[in-house]
Amino acid sequence: MLDIKEIQAILQHRYPFLLVDRILELEPGKRAVGIKNVTVNEGFFNGHFPGNPIMPGVLIMEAMAQVGGILLLSSTDNEGKLALFGGADKVRFRRPVFPGDQLVTEVTILRCRGDIGRVKVVGKIDDQIAAEGEYLFVLKKEEAETSVPAKKGK
């Protein structure tokens, strides 16, 4: 089990974009189970949708991707790297995610070779599948300079 401090030691994400609250199970190189506690206080509910709050699908995907990133980065071969989201396949949304729900995501590694990893993600609410799919990650060494280079003048 990983708490929030241990998660932050692995992922670069921070509020308001850290969407994993706890890792319940972690088998490096195999699988991970993580949770996102969905609360009505999250800013995106102000606009999605007023009077009928539903967690946006892209944020459900991101929460599941962060659990996948933790799984891939938990391998000692990948320490100090960033897990960059490279693509998504076979993504399906099965039920909405509402305030008060706990999104439980199980991630299993399908393939991991070199700096490329493919995982299967399944997010559930009360044992009902909310979303699922396959994600591709590119694992990249963290660079000291992260600013965007200035454009050259004409």
C-alpha cells in the first residue's frame, strides 16, 4: 500500500491534477490497484454539469493512467523517469462517476519493453465497471529543464 506522500515521490502530478489518493496493491512489473475518492468539492464539477455533477471522461482516463504510471515507475529500472501518456485503445465508459463515488482502478501490464509500456486499465465503482481500456506509455528520463524553448525571430 502507498499513501499520498509515497505516490508524490513517484508521480510528478500535484493538486489539482493528482488524481490518485492511495495505492491499495502493488506488484511491480505486474499489477496495481489504486483509488480516487471523488468529492463534490472538485473544481470541474462547477461546470460539468451544474445541477447534475458527473466526472468528465477524460479525467476518469487520467486517474486510471496515473495508477498505470505508478505501476510502470515502481520498477527499479524506471526510477527517475516520467511516464508519458502515449495513447489509448479500446476505451469504453460503462457508467458515470458521481461525487461520493470511489473509483477503484486495477492496472495490469500487458507489455513493457525498453521505454514503452502497454497496460490494461479497469476502473470500477462498487464492483461495477465505470471505464476500461488499454493505454500506451513512453517512459522518459526526467529532464532538468522543462520550459518551452523560445521561438526564433524572423
